[in-house]
Amino acid sequence: MLRPTPIRRYLSVMHSQGYTTAQVIAGAGLDVATIESPQALIEVGQYLRVVDNMLALSGGEGLGLDIGLQRDVKDFGILGYAALSCRTIRHSVEEFWGGYGDALGMLTRVRIPRGNTETLSVDIDAPTLSPLAYRFFVEEALCLLSKVGGQVSGTEPQFIELQFSYAAPRYAARYRDVFRCPIRFGAPRTRVTLSRAWFESPLQTSDPELIQIYKQHLLQLQQEIAASQPLAARVRSLFAQHRQALPPLDAVAHALGLSPRSFRRQLQQQNQSYRKLVAEFRAGRALASLKAGVASAKQLSDSAGFDDVNAFRRAFKQWTGKTVREYRADDAADK
């Protein structure tokens, strides 16, 4: 669960490109009142459906860059003001983006693995996202780091090198225009190498007392989100932490602090079952991989957590009424 704050930002950009609210939120189970409410909570799946809609409408041609470059510190509310109050940009990345960003729509994870006297690296990962959504969120995150980092520090960011784990998109030249540094696509990981002096320079707006106030507020928000999550949503969140094979029912029940019997009963009360949740999650992951260009049934089977390709093929036919080849052909014909 998370606040719908990012969707409000996305809608303003999509409106400027001629798309309606109805087009952007189609199939997400959202309405304008929910999106505009400062207290509303939405599921991550609803958020990702909106992103998928935007990418489909726009063709995904650098939309993450467009959105990231139009954002401002104030667009992020408490998270933006918290960044202004940090000691350094590195502090804001580690403490707030890394610690609380997921509640406000930052679905990428960051890690600072190493550095030397002159540079530092930041790894950006999101193992649960489809390839197209991952590229979108990486583009958005880097533009935010560039623009918002420049605003809070008062100086332009100093990128030394960018490495991306995905292939070069057709608009790769835009990356060089925006970030103005050597860029490598198809790398083992997505890694940003920055000037240590810029990344760790003191911020003029640093305020230790305000940081504590913001942290308390964000911690309360995290607790509210955890308490409000339906059991099915918590199960999906656990599933999202696994790249391939999903854990058995007993393991999920234990992770949620429930006995297997109580776990089954609570799911039944929500008109759900563990088997149904597994099937829905596997289907969603397989279809996302298929639309992202994953070619072979074996790769699709692995992405959906199947040990046997034939079992995956049977399940895919149950989900869609079509074979993988038929689904791919029909999808291509619709484009």
C-alpha cells in the first residue's frame, strides 16, 4: 500500500500530452476522489497498472525522463522537505529514499556499495518490476536525483558514469543529453557513479530537529500502511520479494505471524485462497514478461515461478484461453 501522490503528478503530465484521467487509470480500480485524498491508500498493483497504462498510451518513449525532469522538491511533500533538511544528498538518499520512499511511490531500491576518495556508486534495483516498468522508474529516479539534488545542493550533480542493466532504448541519445556523462547499456547492474564531493557536500538547509519530526511522521505513515493492508495484499507483497519460485503456504503464514489454519481462514473471509493468489501473481508476472519481450516459454515459465515448462503452458492456457504463441500473435496484431 502507498499514498496516491505519484499518480497525481503523473496525471498532470499525461493531461499535458492530451490523455484523459479515464485513460490513465483504466482498469486500476481507482477514482478521482481516491487519487485526490491526502489520506487515501492504494495497492502497489493499482499504481503499477497506472504506470503500465501510461507506457502503453505514450509508447514508453522516454516517459520516465519526461516526468522526472518536470518534478520539483515541493511535489514530494514531506519527503521533499525531509531531503532539504538532511546533512547531505547522500544522507537523504540513504535515510529517506532508501527507508521511506516506497510508501510514497519510489519502488526502486538503492544501495551504496563502494567508493574511493573521489567517487561513490549508487546501485538501483527493483527485482519485482517488469522490464519496461523498471526502465521507467530508473529514468524517473535518476532525473529526480539530478534535478532535486541540484535544487537542494545549489550546484549541478556531477555524474561520472551511468551503467544500465537493460538494453539501449531507441531514444538512448536523450540519456546523454540529460546526464552528460559516459553511459553503458546492457551492464550487469544499474549503477550510478557520482562525484563524492558533490554527493557528500553539506546542505545549507540542513536541520537536525526537522529531520526527527519528518522521520516520526514517515514512520507513522509506514505503520498506518502496514495496519491497513488486507491480508491478500500482504501476501502479494511477500510474493514480490521472490524472483522465481514462490514460497509454500506454511512459510507465508509463518512470515505473517499466523498459523496455517488461521491463515487459510482469514483468506476465506476475504473470498480468497492461497492457490488463487499464487495463480493470479504468476499470471501477472508471466504476462508482464511477455509484453516486455521475453521470447521463450522456458524464460516465461521461470519468471512465473514454474519448475516445469509444460505445467506453465497448461496454466497459461487456463489464464488466457490461448497458447503462448497465440497470445503473442494476437497481441502483435493489435499493435
